[in-house]
Amino acid sequence: MRSLLLSLGLIFATIGSGPAGAETLTAATGYGLKYDVYGYRANQPTALIFMHGKGSRHDARGLVRLAEKIAGEGFRVYLPSMPWNEDWKGTHQDATAALDALVALAAGDGKKVAVGGQSMGAMFSLVYRPADTPPAVVGKVLTSPGQMLDLIPPQAPFWNSLKPSLERAKELEAAGKGKQRVRFTATNVHGTKTVEESFDMTPEEFLSFHDPARFPSVRAALRTTKLPVFWAAGTRDPIPAGKRWAFDLMPAHPNSAYVELDGEDHNSAMLAAAGRIVAWLKALPAK
């Protein structure tokens, strides 16, 4: 085990085995982050941290294929297991602390860092320190951003589906059961369909990511984003907030790019955008 003294606290990283360079670290909040690394000997100056979608895994087949494609072009790619994985453990504060630590690790040998993800991973990239971004971070890569809470209209079916779980979580928390793991239902998007899924998590964790009064404002993050952003969305993605109008809420940047992929859905757009992500990363100026 090797210890890393970071400005954000003492972080421990352990190099493990595995063909992709499997590793773990413990963030300042105590959250244990698993992640895989592709392209250890990368020659490009920028590394990419790319986060999975809601209820998914950091080693899901599509993510691995994306990481291999990008690493094949000379980039080091980190795939972390964020709190919204299939086991769902951790709050958005844990996610921020884990990303802080991974950014610092990725930049440890002088590389600049792009932070990105698919669906919920893309959304979290947006709310990750828009106004106090670590100096090493030079851009964000978003594919099919989803669950942008304060961009979803109050009358949308999303809220009708979520309301019972929100109310139950608040009741349990008020009864002193905020850290008791129970099953909650929330929406997710698979391809072109919106579905309901259940996850075991604590009321504290559920509210951290689903209560708009607690989760950081995506709208505010968009308006204060100063970095260049690559944003890809499929024409068959049913999430309206993941499209051009939301991208246009950000201040214009000469190195930002919005790409709409004809015929691609919420999930398929990620791999379809791989070549354009590589080209964008290669053109990204180091600040």
C-alpha cells in the first residue's frame, strides 16, 4: 500500500492486479473507490476519468470497450466505481471526495485531466466543482447526460414516479433511520425507454442524489462552467435535458463541442462518440 498526501486529506491508494490495472483508494470521507486503469504508458498529455451510469458498473462491457478505444490512441483512462453503481453505497459528498482523490492521482505525474461520464456519470461531471475546479482539470466529456434534477419540469412523469420514494426516505430519516439500508424505487433510462428500478440504499444516500433540495443545482453548474466541454447525445435519447438547449446554458467556449448522433439512443451514443472524443481530447489545449 502506498500513501498519498493530498491537499484534500490523506488518501490511500493500493495497486492491485488485473489486466486493466485494477486499483482502490479511500477518499477523505472514507468512501472506498475501486477503479480500473487503461493505458498506463500513455503518451498523450491528458488523462480521462470516465464515470458509469446509474445502477451500472465501472467494468461494464461498453465502458471497457470505450476505455480500450481511447487508450489505444495514447490516453490513460480511469474507470471508477462511483456511489451510484449497482450496489449503491455513498452520497454525492462521497462521490465528490472520491473524484477529488482520483483527479489528484491522475495528475500526479504531470498529466492534465478531463473528467467525464455517461448518463448519471455525465451529469455528475457537470456538477463537479464548476466554480472551483482543480487546476489539473482541463475539460469535461459528457455522453447522454441524465438525471439533471432541476432541469426536469415539475409536471414531468419522472417526479410522479419518484415522489413515493422521496416521501418514504424523508419519513425514515426523520424517524432516525437515515442510515438503515432499505429498498427504494427510481427511474432510469435504457436505450429509448424510461424504466423503474429498485436499489438497496440508505435514506441518506437516496435523498443525497434524488432530492433537488440537497443535490447540487445542475442549472447553476451549467451557467458557471468555464472549462471546454464535449457533449454527445443521440437523436433517439428520450431525455430532453440532455440535448442542445441545456448545452447552450453554458458560457460559450471556443473548444466546446456539441455532437448529436443520428439514430443513437441513451446508451449507444457513448461508443458511437468514441472517435470524436479522441479527436476532441487530442485538440484540447493544456492550460
